[in-house]
Amino acid sequence: MLGAQGLTLLDDPRVAVFQAQRELHANDDWSGFSDPALTAAWSTRVSASGYVDGSKDAALPLVLGPDAYTAIVTSASGADGIALAEVFDADDATAPGRLINISTRGSVGTGDEIMIAGFIVPPGRPAQVLIRGIGPGLAKFGVSGTLSDPRLEVFAGPTMIAANDDWDEIVSAAQTAELSFRSGAFPLASGAADAALLMYLEPGAYTVLLRGATNTVGTALIEVYLLE
């Protein structure tokens, strides 16, 4: 699906969903799923990009209970490449639960190889959102080769509306720390080069770019929390 964008894409993605350390579900080719019609119907419901019949893109329409889950995208063929991981809440507005946090860990390069995340604030009223770009903070979890100085940039369409380099230099640093704790996010060390933004956003689509502040490279994590 990304091939039309001129990217060096992952030729045969596989997605697997885990709860704790246990793999719950996995898919290699979306049309080989047990019910590809359901995948197509749910994609249409959430306005996701459609799949080409017979393509090697992967997808999983799932009903999940309240908990934390991890989706891992790998290559079924073992090749390297760029892939897009998407998570959609397919429930309607009357459903009792909602998606409150999404995070993605990956490799941050330079140029077109930075990390890019997208999210949508649903129709209705503005939402308070916490966005974090973690590099050095991953080291305590045993992650090596972390991005030494991440920089976050948030866009509405083509317009950059906010940016941050070091999280505790923003005006709302104390509130960011408090709301990180209340939302279940791990704390960021004072003086660390990790980045964060606390924002009220109008309904609509937003894009987050995570890059090295001085063109450094390494492993990083983008997190988005819907706080209200």
C-alpha cells in the first residue's frame, strides 16, 4: 500500500498482537485471513485506506477486552523496509470503552527515515493530548542504541503547530509529569533530553514527526495519550 509513495517498503509484512508475552493473533497476507470480507468492511467503517486484492499487506480485525496490547510488525520474508502500523477503534460512539493510548517504537534515521505518527481527535469537542518522544528514557528498560536527543514536531495539515526538544523546559513541565503519572506512563527523568508536549487540540487529524535534534539516529518511542 505504501509503494505508490515512492518508499522502500517492507515487501511482506506480518503483524502479530500480544497480550503481555503471549501472542494472541497474527496475520501475514490480509486476504488470507479467515474472514477478509470483515477486514474490508471494518476498513471502510473507519475510513482506512483500502487493500488491493492479493496484496501482501497484513491486517487483523479484532475484538479485545480492556488491557494493554502490543502489535509487532516484522517481515515474513526477513527483508528490511518501511512499513505503516495502524490501529483503529472500530466501535461506535455508544461503546463502553475507547482507545486511550498508542505508542510505537522504531528506528529514527535522517531525511525521510525519521519516525512519523498520526492520530485523529474525534468529532465533538477539543481533547487534551499528551505526546512524548522518548530516547534516553528507554535505556532503563535495556534498550540499546537509543536516540540521544529526540525532537517532537506536531502538524495540522502542512502547518507545524508545536515542537519540543527537552520535555522539562516547556511551561507545563510539572503538569506533564503529573498527567504522565496519572495516565500510567513511565516517568521521565528531570533534565533528560526526552521530548514531550501537552496540548488541547480541536477535532481533526494530526501528524507527529520524531527526529534527532542534531540529526542523530537511534531507537526511539512515540507515545500519544488521550487524557480527556
